[in-house]
Amino acid sequence: DAGVIQSPRHEVTEMGQEVTLRCKPISGHNSLFWYRQTMMRGLELLIYFNNNVPIDDSGMPEDRFSAKMPNASFSTLKIQPSEPRDSAVYFCASSLARGGHMTPEAFFGQGTRLTVV
Amino acid sequence: SQKIEQNSEALNIQEGKTATLTCNYTNYSPAYLQWYRQDPGRGPVFLLLIRENEKEKRKERLKVTFDTTLKQSLFHITASQPADSATYLCALFSSASKIIFGSGTRLSIRP
């Protein structure tokens, strides 16, 4: 397996533009997490899905952020409109829950470095 | 509120010595605690997991302890090498099955 795949690796956009980040989890994994990492705040959990259903989005900073998981092999994180303070590295991770219990090991993608100017 | 603290932002030690990193948590009763390694420009990579009923876990030169009374985990790298230089993150499962990370400790091993 190629691991968790994120695209793009880098994104530079102007303030006010819409940004869409993409993630392909590891095949067979049924939990997916979106994290944001900055020097100031570290690695923050934004939202996570189990079996394609959003379970907890309490980490999503504002209504400008939205995430979808239309099927088991694809998820998007959208920011609209983007602002300079959204600049960060965004990571997607996936994990496998067995029998209702999470297998705790999370596998991370390479991340998307977002710069909003 | 639930909190995870890695109380050393950075740690510098001499090659060959044992590096010890600390992770403290409050308002949690985690079933598992994990440690990850993150290199610059890359995502975190899982290293070790320890369960609440385990006191100690080892993997090669790595050792993790878990004290649920003190609400603390210690992460040790013995016979440290420059290649061990990285940021190390501890992570917990919250009651809602979320994986929450500490802020990390940047470890530097000097030759």
C-alpha cells in the first residue's frame, strides 16, 4: 500500500480564495482524521470520520472550514474563504477500528503546506 | 479541560547517552498512550503504544513507561544516535475516541 496520500503537497493562495485539500486513506482503514499543525498550536485535531460519517467536528475553527468523506477512499477539507491565519500544514491520517474499538495507530500522510497571502 | 503537556520543548544530549522525554496529561483516563516521531517536512510516524494496564513497553532501544496514578508517561531512547534527532510526540485517546497530541519535544543528539 502507498500509505495515506494527500494532495497538493504545497498550496499558495490569495486571501478570500477557496482552498480544497484532498486525502486518500489507506485501503481498508475506516477512520480518518484531519489535523492542522502550526508552531504556535502544535498538532490540532480538526475533525474525524468513522465509516465515512463525521463523528466529531468540534476542532473545526470556523464555519469557513468544512470536510466531507463521500466514500471510504476519499476525503476533502475545504476552506472558503481562506485567510492568512489559516496558513499551516494540514495532515490527514487514517486508522482501523475493529469490532467497535479503535486500533490506535494512526498513519499520517505527508501533509499539505498551505500559505494564504 | 483535557490537556497533554510535553514539558520540554527541546532537549539536547550527547550521543550515546539516554534521552528521556516526559508526557503529562490531565482530565483524561486513556486506555492507550502512544509515542510518535516526526521529522521535518513529514507526518508523524507511530513508534510505540502502551496500554493502561502495562507499566512498561520496550522496542529495541526504545522504552516507554505509563503511570496512570501520576498521569505521566516517560519515553526513553538508550544509546542515542544523531539519527534519533527528531520531534517526538505523545498522543492519547480521549473518551470520544479522538487521538489528541501533545506539543512535542524536539530532540537533538550531538556527536
